[in-house]
Amino acid sequence: MKKLQLLAVASEIFPLIKTGGLADVVGALPAALAHEDVKVRTVVPGYPSVMAALPKGKALRTFAEFFGGPAQLIAGKAAGLDILALDAPHLFGRPGNPYSGPDGRDWPDNWRRFAALSRITADIAMGALPGYRPDVVHAHDWQTGLTFAYMHFAGGRRPGTVMTIHNLAFQGQFSPDLFPLLGLPPEALGTDGVEYYGAIGYLKAGLHYADRITTVSPCYAAEIRTPEEGMGLDGLIRGRSGVMSGILNGIDVDEWNPETDRHLAAKFSATDVAPRALNKSALQSFLGLDQDATAPLFGIVTRLTWQKGLDLLLANVPNLLSQGAQLAVLGTGEPGIEGGFRAAAAANPGRIGCVIGYDEGLAHRVLAGSDAVLVPSRFEPCGLTQLYGLRYGAIPVVARVGGLSDTVIDANPAALGAGVATGLQFAPVTYEMMRVALERSIGLYRQPDIWNQLRANGMASDVSWRDPARRYAAMFREIAPAD
Ligand code: ADP
């Protein structure tokens, strides 16, 4: 089989820079695709954390002026990844969140920052680096959508193109007044181009020009064809449904391995699950929860936003507590929801533990120590925490939406009878249905035979990148140029 050269582009890559699941996927795919004879180089912005990880980086190109200032394209290896960083301090030399300033507002020049990222990627795709000819370009989310517009209007050998949607809620829309500054020809400004209801749409551009479109679960791929979930892009997506598919995310099963995880108080496995109890008591102690091995402990690790349905969980706190449950919260996000959990923890010492912040190690400990992990999202393209839950024996209790419905098998009587259930689902995502789901979970928790069976089924499910990587590789081979 011919080795395929894949040029990926994304605004985040784990472990160099991460705000969410996008980074995990972009960081894990290169190693997974290597097993499929696909060699990946990834273009990312030269944020401070990225540049710090490339001390021996080599400048492949230098620009006196690139989208408003001097820039370099730096090649280097970091964490086993083959990185091409756009080192442009005027665009990316800012600490903290990649998209917004200290006041939480999007940087006003995001249009320029991510146009620059897309432009450099398109240039590389079309042959700007001597001796490097990628077969396929894989662009992730709106920050990279203009890449395919730039490629469309460039001459020469064009690699195949794939646009992956990780979250349709983020579309990158900007004023049409900026169009002349993007360096695209006038004919690109139209509904048959980058225009989106009178604005410029970066994701729209990517979806329009890509050879293939993927999203991160089959169920989300179906949902976003509907006006209810399509967020204004459903018409375009329906029009392109012949080239669209859903490929589930995997997780990095080395990074997330309860048998070797350095963050845990006690390592465990599917065949030796008993030490898991030590992780529960360590988590209870860390969060100031009562040391109670019999209390059902629910965990959440998440961005605290409306999407994630956590206002409904806050409303359900009295129901949880009245049934003797405990709650472990790790998250950061909207001040109102953060405040809600802080207040709930303060009002219920010993029963609710809450860390507002981002903490990779604690995320592992919450998954290893909780009996169940809650993911009550209103919409969820794929979701990763329920996959971590499956692998770590924290039974997922999830909303029946998007990737959550694709990855968790509900413990209804038929699935229990067939011995295949791995968690609990509820729909629609309302206070009442969540209340019922929590009650149902606690009922099953109090039947150890069933609960242990759910856990064993979950821990046996394949949540690795193996199957998804095969699917991506097969698609890349279909669209790679013949030469
Ligand atoms: P999204 O990308 O919408 O935030 P995902 O479930 O796809 O949701 O991915 C979220 C990722 O971010 C997971 O790897 C999760 O463990 C991680 N994560 C979210 N919040 C935190 C946090 N506060 N601390 C540590 N990890 C977090």
C-alpha cells in the first residue's frame, strides 16, 4: 500500500494547546493513522505554548509581512507529533485561551489570525515546501475553513480535501467588509463561495469547497441535516450529504489506561476492578466528600456551558442528594454555571465537591473514582468523557443526542436481557427526564450484579482509534490524487 502524506490543520493539538475535544482528536490521529500507512504533518498556530515545545524548530519559510506582520513557518517535532507552526507573534503571541482575551471576549482579529493559518496551509498544500507534496489536506473546524477556498483558486496539483466538523455551533462568521483583506479573488464572494447570509463564513467556505465532509459521529451527521440542529447550515449540508459521513472519535488508550495511569491512587483493569474503590475514596477525600463507599458518586468533567445541560443538573441537585448520592464536579466556563456549582458545594459540604478550573490529572481521577459520569448535553457532536467513562468503569449517564447515542447502550430491559448495556440514556434533555435518569441510575447502582455487568460491558468496549483511523484512511485513499 502506498504511504499517504496527510497535511492536517487545526487551531488546537494535544498536548501543546487544548480547550476541548478538538485538541484530543487532532493530537491522537497522527499516531493512529501511522498504523494505516498515513503520515501526518499538522499545521498549527505558533501560540506561546506551541513555540515553547519546539526549541529546536527549523524555519522553512520567512515572511517580512504575512497578514500584518513578520512571520516564519517553523518545522519541528514535539510529543511525537510532526508540527508545522505558523510563528507570527502579531497574531498568535498571546498567552491563555487561543480564541479570546483575558476579558473572555473573542480577539477582534480572529478573522485575520485564522485566515493566515488557512493561507499558509493552502500554500503548503499547493507545493510551497520543496520536496513535500501532501496527498490529502484534512482541516478541522471553522478556524481552518478558508484553506480550501485558497486552494480552490490556486493553480497546480490539488490534494484531496476533507473538512471535519467538531462542533457546528462555532462557525467563524465575519463582516463582509473584511473580504478584500483576505486575498481571495472577487468571485469567491458569493453564495457559491465563502458568503454566508451576507457575511463571510469560514466553516461555510470549508464545507462548500471540500471534497468530503465528516463529522465526529454518525448520529450528529444525521442531526445536522435538520433545521433544528443544522444551525443555519443544514441546507448546505443536505445539499452535500452525498459526500458527508460521520466517523466516531476514539480516545488515546495509552494516555487513558487505568492499568498504567500515573494520576491514579490505585491502578486497576477490567479483570481486577477491586482497586477502583481506592480511587473513589481518594477522590472523596480530595474533594472533601464524606468517606462513604456505598454512596453513588456521580462525576462531571466538562466545559460549563449551556450546551452541556448543566443547569438541569444544578436543578436536580436536591433529587440527587435526597437519594444519598454524591457529586464531583470539575469544570470551567460560564460564570453563572460556575457560581451555581460553587454555591451548591458550599451549601452541601461532604456531598458535593467542586473544582472550578482545568486540570488534566484531576480529570483522570474523577473518571477513575466516580461510579457514574454524567454527560447531559443538549447537543454533543461526539463527546469524549463518556468514552473515558467506559474505559475507566464510570458508567455513562448521558443525553440521547449525537455521539452520546452512538457510544452508550442504554440499560433498558431488552439490552440488559441481551447482556449488552453499557450505561444509561435519557431524552429529551429536560429537568424531568434527567431526574428520572438519575433515579434509574441510583436504582441500578443499588443492584450490584447489574451495575457490575454494565461496568464490565463498558470496560470491554473498543473506544480506541483503531476502527476510526481505518475509516479515515480509507476515505483519504479514495480522494488522493492518482499520481
Ligand atoms: P468539548 O470538546 O465540547 O469540550 P468533549 O467531550 O468532546 O467536549 O471534550 C472535552 C475534553 O476536554 C475531554 O478530554 C475532557 O476530559 C476535557 N476537559 C473538559 N473540561 C475539563 C477540565 N475542567 N479539566 C480537565 N479536562 C477537561
